[in-house]
Amino acid sequence: MTVVLTTIEDQIATITINRPEAMNALSRPVREALAAAFRTVAGDEGVRVVILTGAGDRAFTAGLDLEELGADTSNLGAANGTGKADDIVAAMAACPKPIIGAVNGVAITGGFEIALCCDVLIASSGARFADTHARVGIMPGWGLSQRLSRLIGPYRARELSLSGNFLDAATAERWGLVNRVVAPDELMAAAMALAKDMVSIDPEMSQAYKRLINDGYALSFGDGLELEDETSRSANAKVKSEDVEERRRKVMERGRGQPA
């Protein structure tokens, strides 16, 4: 069985973790294939947006394969930011294209971390999130301890991480963890619709704007504003007034066609 599937349609790559019988657990072969898939689409000029999901309707991914870990804990070192062939997080971070996570089921521990590496999260109403690192006795190494608190605040992050409790999709949306929740049979259509909206943006602009948001997010607010100012001055100095006017008209036409 191919453990990671990649399809490309209309400049949108859909990467699917294809191990549904094991809740799409991240064994070493899955991690290597997933990291390779992201490196491939990152360098493919025919791809502008990426959707990441899991096969089936039970799991986005249940995280690291605990059976594999039970037999060999050296897998922990390989899985946590080593920069090796199976370093999924590094491969996702290096991808300049927008990544939409379509969370179709549980996203647990390492799977939760992978979800947080996406740029946008759309969840099925059956999705659930859990950080069970403390319960398993393993420290996170893919950024969960830092990303989660920045997304939902330290109080809620500590509640999840220090209890190991599951968070349902509706609460995740209310807490700002996911962009929106849709019915299970509408998940991929919703992700694809958003991806098509993103494809319609100039790819150089899209990638530069993503980089600006991500780089600024890693800084203090003041330093982030300085980064924006520097980036804006450099990029906007190259903009021609006639191009802005043409794009302005297209924006207005598009706006009139969207729901109020």
C-alpha cells in the first residue's frame, strides 16, 4: 500500500495520509513519504496550494505509531525536528505554498502538531483534537508546546496539554483553533473551494505574503511591524499604478459576485 498519496488538479495538490487501518499513524515510512511529498510539491511550479488530509473518516492522523515506539524509542529522535528524511515539520515549514489542513477525524499528539503546521484548518464536525504527550510520557518536539499557546492562549493550552482531554470540533472553532467546521461530506469540497480562491492570487504575491505573516509571527509585535515596514517599502516600490488600477477593478467585480 502507498502510505501517502498525492494528486494534483487545477494547480492544487492534495496530500493524503493513507493508512486508515492504523488511524493514519505516523510510522517512519509514513513520515518519510509525507516529508518527501511536501518537498516535491514545494518545488513543483505547477502547484500553488496544498491540501493535507487523512484517508477515511476516523482520523486525520493519530500521531506517532505507538506500537513502533514501543519496540524502538530511537524513533523519537528521528521524529522530532532532526532535519532528516522523515522531518515532516521542516518539510512543511519550508513549503512556500499555502497549506490547508482538512481535518477529517482525530488529530492526536503528533497528529495535532502536524495540524498546527498548516496555514489554515478546516475541520469536519467529527474532528477531535488531543495532546496526550504528558499521558504517554513524551515531550513534544514538533512545536505543539509553543504553537498551541500562541493560537488559543496559555490557559486553554495548559488545560489541553496537562489533562490530555479531547477537544471537539465545535469548541475548537469557538476557541479559534480551526477556521471553520463543516459536515463530513462537505469537508473536501470546502477545502477545495478555499484552495481555488487562493490559486487565483498571483503565486509570487501569495508566497511572499505567507512568508511575511509567518516570519512576523515569530517576532515580537514591534519587530513584526518593522519587518512589515521594510518588506512593504521594498515590494511596493516596484508596483506600477496601472497594474493597481486593473487589479482594483477585478477585486470590485469579484466582490460584487460574493455573498453579502
